Amino acid sequence: MATQSEIDAMNDREGMSAADEKLLEVEKWCHDVIQQVSQTQQLYNDPDFQPDEKSLYIDPMKPPEYSSDVPIVEWKRPQEIWHGEEKPVLMKD
């Protein structure tokens, strides 16, 4: 993860490839999210993937038939599921 000074240094986009520009945008976004979480002490919620029906079904007003067989969905974060002594591993290299 780039530091703020590294991001500032990369702001000179002259001669930068499109891939490098996209990487810079992602680095800035990550930096902003980390700052916001640190300042507010609130867990991050992705505005494009909210913990509600809109993230489960294409049309939440008309969910598929199989959804009636599914119990009420309870959204949880990994630390709310795992109660072991070690931190959970979501993806392994």
C-alpha cells in the first residue's frame, strides 16, 4: 500500500500508462478508506455492495422462487463468524 507521500509523488501522470493511472486511483481510494475508518472508528461498508437484499438478487422486489426456501439472511463480518483463538484465513496464498 502506498503512503500519502508516494501517492502525491505519483500525481504527475505525464508518461503514465493507463494501467498505472488505474493503479494510482485504486491506491488513492484505499488510502482514503483507511483514513476514514481510522478517523471514524467505524467498520467499512461498501456503498456498492450493501448488506441487504439489493446485493443478493438482481431485482430485490422480485426475488427468485428459491429464495422463499432460504431462511432470513443475517449479514455477518468474518470476526462475527469465527470465534477461534487464531484469526480466520479467508484466502490462502
